[in-house]
Amino acid sequence: MKTGHNTTTLGIPSPCRPLIMSAGFLLFAAAASAQIGGPDPTFDTDGGLVLPNGGVGEYINAIDHAPNGDLLITGSNWDPVNFTPYVGGLPVWRRASDGTASASWGTAGLAYVDLPDGREEGQAMIAQSDGKVMIGGVRWTADTCQLLFVRLLANGSLDPAFGTGGYALITGDPMLVPFYAGGTSAEKGVKALHQNSDGSYTAVGTTAPQGGQSLTLGFVLRLTSSGSLDSSFGSSGYFFHGSSQNERFRDAEFFPDGSVLCGGTHGATDNSWVMVTASGSYDNAFGTSGVQLSPTASTLGITSFVRDATGNLYALCKDLAFTEKRLVKFDANGAIVSSFGTNGELPVSSFDEGRVDMDSQQRLVVWGRRSDNLMFAQQLNTAGTELDYVYIDAWPYFPFDYDFRVRAFDEDGNGNYVFGGLGFIPSVNYDGWSIRLTTTGSNGTNEQSSPSNVLLYPNPASDRITLRMLANSSSNVDLSIVDATGRTVHGFQRSAINHAGTLELDLTGLAAGSYDLILSNGQRAEHMRFVKQ
């Protein structure tokens, strides 16, 4: 049971959580088990940066770290004011470990790929050991759409040894893939990218016929190291999954023997696993002829997944409720492990964006957003026990009241967590951003280790929950309960909390689900999460 959460506001450099203070504000120490720290002050002086413009509006989809520790970021840009969906390029930013732009990369740390008469988007990225950078994504024009692969040299220029002058466009029925769907990326396109031991590349994603209005298919394709389709793989370089129902591949695990495990959705409801051999065919030793469907009563398909050292799979799945997702554990064959959570599932309160990753210490990292201006990172062990949960309030980086999304995650060589995403005002502007949070992984940074000064119990709760203060404070405090969409559903006032005591909160009328209890004195706020049964 969690007794408290720490809130991280970008722009406050200290990774430590203060104790309850007697003057002016109220903050609570993190529990001793906390693993995620605050913004790393050695990264752009306060832990976060706003990316410089590559065009009118930018957003990011993927980040990776180069062998020397530099941070590489890619996505797309477009003009949300004049709504020019088929105009824009593919930006690739390179930042040193302190957040400064790399002078040897592109122009002032930005390389920009802009092909004529279209708009390009980077969706997946590999920082190769030889210094080159490989990007998979899509390209839109007014009347067609294609898969796009770009390879850059160590200085950010196009690699002439790859494709046609540094890029390869994959087109032709049925690989006319992602129809345009607004300012941010469509669901279709490249969702996972891998460099094989022989220098070739394997890409996984979702495709559809021209226009994208018909049946979707999951695809796996292989490119040679020079950017041409590898005719020895599948059918002329392709493997497709799907026929009578929509099939989507949203993530993949790549094995040393060249085989690929794809996770996604069958139809509109089923969690779907497909194992593809190194030669590009169904692996008949997996599931039923290479396919394992694992539906549950509460999930609507896999959005991302990771694999632990023993082969178990942990997938973030869509939930029947729009505002909540589920973390589901499967064995190596795609069967649900019922001993994990409740019947194999743990609820994850994410409004829409979200993903599960695994760090170098085999800890699960789930991230997403709780409301337009509040994001989160959750850390669990492989048994499903939560180790820490941190809120990330990013609005100080932006001059207006932006909506925020988390789109990308990577772990740097020191064990820090690096997130990336976008902030936007609809029909006004998009801005990409990145932050780095310290962890206790290998850099020695730890949060306040004294016992938590607040208890919230019982958790989960039914009709009532008790807030207990364990230290003195003279702050005037407002308390509110906020649901997963960021809507305040209950408000309380508690003035002059000046002694250790308890406060009982009535939860009658609240629907079952996850909520935040927010304590604020108008200057600072602390969040505590609880579950109403």
C-alpha cells in the first residue's frame, strides 16, 4: 500500500522532497522505497528543456541515447495555424548530457529532413554503435502515403550509402500505409525498429490500403543495410498479418535469432500476439500457428509491452474505460499469468497516452498523463509491487496553458529516466520538450528517506478514507479529490493544521476507480493516489 506520492514540478532543481514545514507551505517526504527522483539539475540547469523550432509546430515520437551519452530526439513538425498537413519535415535533435545542443550535429544541434511536396514524420529511432542514426516513420503527400526510412551520418547529414541519397520510401499496394489523422501521428506506421547483427533492419507496425479507410494489417519488413527490401524475408521483404478483421501491431520484441514477437490488437477487442520467424513466416511453435489471442473482460488490445529476463511479457492494454489502462502479465507463450495483480491485471490511471518500458534493473516503468497538465511515471517490480510513483507538472516550461502528452522514454547510461513529448494549444502551436528524472539506479541520487509524514488509509477504500498527519504544520490547506480526467469531484477545506491528527473524508457517491487527493495551500501542492472500490 502506498502512503504518499511526490510531485515533480519542472523548474525546481532539487531532487529531494522536503518534510512538512511550519511556515508557508506543505510538502510531504517520499516513502523510503522511492526510486524516482526529481528533475536532474545537471540537464539544461533545471532538468527539462523546450526543443528549438524546426518549423512552426513540433512534437516528438522517439528518443534514444548515442554511445557517447548524447540524447537523440525525433518526431515531426507542421503548421497548426494554417493547417498544412502535407507540409513539414522530420527534425532530429542532438543534445549533450548537460542538455546543450551538439555543435557537430546539423545546424546548432538540429538536423532536418524535408523532402519535396510532402510531410515527413519520425516514429522510431536507433542510435547505432557506429555513430549513424536510423529512423523509421511515414511520409504524407496530398494523394499518397509511404513508409519512410532515413539514415543519418554522425554529423547529422544524410548517409548517401543508404537508399536514395540517405532515405528509402516503401510504397505500392498494400504498403500505402498511414492516412493522415490530424496534427499528431496516426496509429499506422512504424511502431518498432531494430538493427540486426548483420547490419540489416527489421521494422514492425500497422498498415492499410491507400487512404487508410479499409482493413488494417500488421506488418513486419526487413531492409538490407543499404536500404532496399530484403527479398529473402517473407514475401519480397514483407510479412503481413490479417485478412477478415483489423489487425494492428503496436510494439515488438526482437530476438537474437532474428525472430520477432509482435503485440497488438485483433479486431476491436482482443489482445493479440504473433510470432514471426527469422525468415518471415508464422512460427508454428507459438500459440496456434504462430498466433495467440488473450482476450480479457476489461481490455481492448495491447498498446506496448516489454519482456523480462525469464521471458514473461508485461503489456499495457487499452481499457474499456477511456481514462484507464491495464498492465497485464503474460507468460512467454502469451497466456495470462493470473497470479499478477487481480486475474493478471493491474489498473493504470492514464488519460490516454501511455507506455510500459523496462529499465536496466528489470524494473517496470509505466508512464502517461493524468490530466492535460499533469503527467506521471510509475515504477514496479516484476511481481507487480509498486516501488514509486511520481507526478510531473510540466507547465512552467511553456508560456501558455498547454495540453501535454508523453510520447517517448529512454534510460541513459547513468540510470536516469528521460521522457519526451509535446505541449500544444489546439490550432495555435505545438512545442516538443524533454526532461530527465534522476533515479537511484546507478547515479547515487536518492530522495528523502525519512518516513512519510502523511498516511492515507485504508487504500483501497470503500465509503470513507482517513488522512493522518504525522508531523506538525501551521499551514492552511485545501484538499480536493480529482478523477483520472483531472476533474475535481470533491473539495474540502481544513484550516490551521497545527498538530498531528486525522481527517476522515466521505467518499460516498464516488464511482469505483483511481483518484488523486491533492493538498494545497495555494503555493504548493502534493498528490496522493488512492483507489475507491
